[in-house]
Amino acid sequence: MVKKHSKEKDMVPDISKPVRHLVESFKIIFKNYKLFLPLMIVAAVLGGVSLGVSDDAWVIIMVLVILMLWLATLIVLRHLSAGKEISFRDAIYNAMGPIIPTLIVLVVLLAECIPIFLLIIGYSSAVETNLFGNVFYGSIFVLVALGLVAVSAFFVTSSLMGLVAVSVPGTYPVEALMLSSEMMKGRKMKMFLRLLILVLMMLVIWLVVMVPVGLIQNVTGWQIVGGGVFVLGCFSVVYVATYLYLYYRWLLNDERARYDKK
């Protein structure tokens, strides 16, 4: 299975250090802005023009737009890592191909987050019943919460790589999940730490960008916060996809090296 997914030419930068991983993700996006910028603009425009529809329809449209942007970004990255050229149009067209397998992997990923959803419901109930007023019961809740988070994190770290692997043409959802599980053996903690660093980076980016945008809107009265959210949201999808793809390729190269030694 590793051999099948290792046909691309190795042009992946060294991301052995987490900070370098963050930097290289930015460098790839900005170096190839002529490809990524149109993708983000199209996604932001589609999200903006869909605001007039009903709430249910808007949610469906936004899920499809995010999936399109996610898959188009991965397709561009795969061509770049293979040293091949690809146009913005081809990236959009080809993104529609693996959308069903990606949805299936996404459903699995959401199912693995059920412990987190239960934790959120339990926390709301605990607050309403003043459970944390009792030290003993509050401590029990914290321990259970940590266990639920650990369970979700254990499975989610593998399935996130499945969202990347399933974009490879001809890859079935189960095959992508099996590949990601194989790649994550012995690496789940490292993956979790990298995801934590990614989340912190995205929080910093949102604060650095949206706080000034909000201040400008308050001072000038220009309604720019909504547009800023759409644009920054699209950038976030592209950046997260790039970050995960680089790690996926880096792990794949490591697996291939192990395979060649056998």
C-alpha cells in the first residue's frame, strides 16, 4: 500500500522540526500564490453569494465549497511535489472527483469526535447543575473529560491523514484510512503535538488579522468583518491542507525508506 502511494517524485522540504513545518507551509503557499489565491477568491465569493439562501442550504453549500477548496489545494500540492504544472482550472475540475470518498472519510472523522460532542453536552449539564461546586464530582468530571479527549485524539490523528490520502486518484476511503493508520503507528503523540502547534498558529493568525479588521470597521463603519472572515477562512483551509499534506508526504517518504530497506 505504501508503495502504491509513493510514485510521486520527492520534492518535499525537510519538516523534521515543528517550527520549520509551519514556515515551509507558508513558503509553499506564498511562492505559488498564483495558484492558491484564485482558489481562495473563488471559494470566498461562492460563500458570500450563498448568504441569501436558507440556513440549511447555506450549510450544505459551505460544506461543498470547503471540500472543493480542500481537494483543489491537495491536487495542486500533489502536482507541485511531483514537479508537474497544473492550472487553476484543472485544479477546480479535478477536485470534484474524490469528493464522495472524502465525504465518507469525513463522516468517519466526525464519528470519532463523538466523545468530544458528549463532553460538550456533559459540560453544559455540569454547569447547569453546579457540579463543579463539589470538588469530588468536579474532579471525576475532569478525569472523564481527559479520557474522552484522549480517545478522540487517538483516532482523529490517523483519520486526518486519511483526508489527505483519499485525494489520491483511485483511492478508496477504507484504503485511505488503513494507509493513514499504518503511517501513524508509533507517531500519534508527535502528530497530536503538531496539530496542537497548528491550532495555536491559526489562533494567532486570526487574532492578528481580525482584531485590526474589527477596529477598522468600528472606526469607519465599513462592513468588512464578514468579508475578512470568509477570506481568512479560505486561507485557513488552504494552510491546514498544506500543513497536513507536507506531513503526509514526509511520513510517506519515511515509510518508503523502511520499505526499501526490507
